[in-house]
Amino acid sequence: MEQESLTPILDRVGDPKDMRDFSIDELKQLVRELRDDTVRSVSITGGHLGASLGVVELTAAIHHVFDTPNDRLIWDVGHQCYPHKILTGRRDRMHTLRQGGGLSGFTKRTESEYDPFGAAHSSTSISA
């Protein structure tokens, strides 16, 4: 018997276009699942959990409303980008976060078209 997914709404998101028609109720469920998925990822690899959890709703809202990657999204602090990475096609690689050959702990232009600027620590976005 197949086990029911813990993240049925998030499982439907391969990139932000997949969530643009979500209802308010689906978005509310999405952010709950996104938060849980972020915690699971960081519990495996380590990382900056607080900054990412602080922007879960913001991340989902931005990707729901704006036409990313055509509308460029620049994070001021790279530590906030984990939910962004999950929603932009890198969810299946989050277990490699901050590991050699894995996903960067920050936004990285060479990693995704959804990362137009390589953010790092606080306030680097002013250079964008």
C-alpha cells in the first residue's frame, strides 16, 4: 500500500508557474507544507533555518503573484532563500544543500534562472 504524501500541494509545484492558479486555501496549505519541507531539509544538511522560516509566506506570495523568473527576485540575505529554492525546481536536491557539489546555501546565478543575483550575507542586494 502506497503511503499518502505529507506534502500533496507542494508535490504539485515543479516551478512557480504551477502555483499561480492556487486558491487561497491551497496557498495556506502550501506554506504549511513548505515550512515543514524547509525544516526537514535543514535538519539533514544544517543551515540557516530562522531566516528561511521567516519568509515562507512572503516567498509563496511573491512566486504566486509575480512572473518569476521574468520578474527578477533578489533576496537581500541569502539565508532566506531555502523556500525559494524549493519552489523553483530544486526541491529534489535540497538534501545536498551546503554540501560539496550540492546546492549553494545562497542564491547563485549559475544554479538557476530564478537566481538573477548571487546574494550572500546581509545587504549585498544593494549592489544588484
